[in-house]
Amino acid sequence: MTTFNATRMTLLAAFATTLVGAAAAQPVAAPPPEAVKDAVEETVEEVLVAGERAGPGLWKVRKGDNTLYLLATITPAPKKMEWRSREVESVLARAQAFVPARPEVDTDIGPIKAVQLYMQYRKLRGNAEGERLEAVLPPPLFERFERLRTKYAPRDRSMLERRPMLAVLELQSAAVERSGLTFRNDVANKVEKLARERKVGVLRAEVRVDDSRGTLAELGQIPQAAEIACMEVILGRIEADLANSRQRAEAWAVGDVGRLRSGAASQASATCLDSLRNSARMTKLLRDFETAWLGVVTRSLERNPVTLAVADIDGLLRPGGILAQLRARGYEIDEP
């Protein structure tokens, strides 16, 4: 059995994780062309948060004498911030279990199949017949993409060889990095490291994929029109919403839950989610991620006096999200 992580050689999880990131985007109306031009010509602003920050306090979920502490992380997060929370350190000193933010994707592969998957992934990154991006996008949409690429990733022309969804996600990542943010969840990684150093048991949810090649092939069959619609959504976010991302990252760093709650995504982008629903396997995989994580968390809460878990703050706060599901199961929840 090989455990997949989000790296280039573990392509199923990489592709799935990338697309999950797209699904978290909110639909944003495209600004007028003159606003896009002004946005591209302005100097890129960076997040100002630096130095040591603790982030928001912990949510406490109670069942009798047992308590589950939830640490909410945010992505993108301030790149230069040094995170430290003495509250988290205190909980880890008493905890019997720690649940990381993401499940792992497991599949049975050997070296040959791993190479086959990698080659399949490389092929699926591009458009049919090797067409470049300008050949598959409507000219106005390609012009928007190019203006933003020139601003945020002027030296990266490899995006022009990608299929629309992957091209715009690579652009989004570049824009976030240029804005002083990062998609790396360094806080979650540091907490897991602290848990292991303190000999706290790590309970990682696991999602099984029996047909990794079939799942990857299904993702490759997402209709081009659906990818283009998703691209329009994400370009809108890059054009109009980077400032909001910076503000939310800064609010998270100083623990301003009120600002985070008011700015939390009320629903995932229907446009991007619809593109994923073209793959039955991907739909099941996304559902299995949340079910597996919530199952591990609630079992630990039932069995252990103290559990610490990490979750994305939008997944925590959104309607029907983690807190709502825990309340529906009858658990008491104390807000930070």
C-alpha cells in the first residue's frame, strides 16, 4: 500500500487537492475592463502581518467530561508570520489524540503503476491535440488571463500550455504568493510536529481509492465549457478579491473571529463544483474526505478526555459545515 501526499509524484491526491481548492472559491462578478486594467497596472500589495501571532482561540466541543479542541487555520495565510499559540501547547500537554486537517488518500500501487499515473497526469494537464490556452479560450477571457499572468507570473509561460482549470489555479497560486500569502498550511504542519514531539497519538483519517487511474481519467473528461466557467470565477476572485484575502489573513493572525465569520464563504462556488460533479468518482472522493475526518474526530471525542483537531476555518464556519454538523449530533460547543 502506498500513502499519497499532495506532491507531483502522487498525482491523484495532487490533482484532487488542487480541484478542491478551486471548489472553495466564491463566484465573483467580473469587474469592468477598465477596472481590470487599473488592477493589473497597480503595484502588488503585500500582507503586512509579521512576527509571532497566535491566530484565533480554540473552539471547544464537549461530550460529558470529554473535550474536543478545534484549531481553525486559514488559507491563504500570511507568508511571513511566525505562529505560536500557548493555548494549543497547553492542550497538547493534556491531549490523548491529535487529528490532522486532511485525510490521506491510500491506494495500492507499485513503481510501474506510479510511473503510469504520472505520465497520465502529464497528458491530462494539457488540452486536446496539444492546443495552447489562447486556442481554447474566448479572446476576451484569454486577454483577462494574460493581463493577470503578466502581472503576477510574467516569466511563467508554461501556464499557456495547461487546460483552463489548471492554468487559472497556477495563476491564482502565483498571485497569492506575490501578495505575501501562501497556500501552505504551515500552522497545521507545525501543530502536527508539536503533537508528535509530545508523543500525542496522531489519528489521521484515511480515504481509500481503489481505481486511481480511473478516477484520474474521469477528471480528464470534465467538459471544457465547465472548466472555462470555473476559470471565469477564479479570475474574478484574483481581479477583485485579493484584498479581501489579505484582510481575512490579517484578521486570522490577530484572532478576530468576528471579521472572519462575516467574511466566511456562505457557499462553495456552484460553477466550480458543477465541473467536479462531472466525475462521479471525484464527487464520492470529496464526500469521503469530510465523512472520514468527521468520523475520526467524533470517535476520539467519545473515547478520549482531550482531543485536539485542526480544520480550515471556512469548513468550520460555513452553513452546514463542521460546527453545524457537530451541533446537529447534540454536542455542546463553546466559541473562542
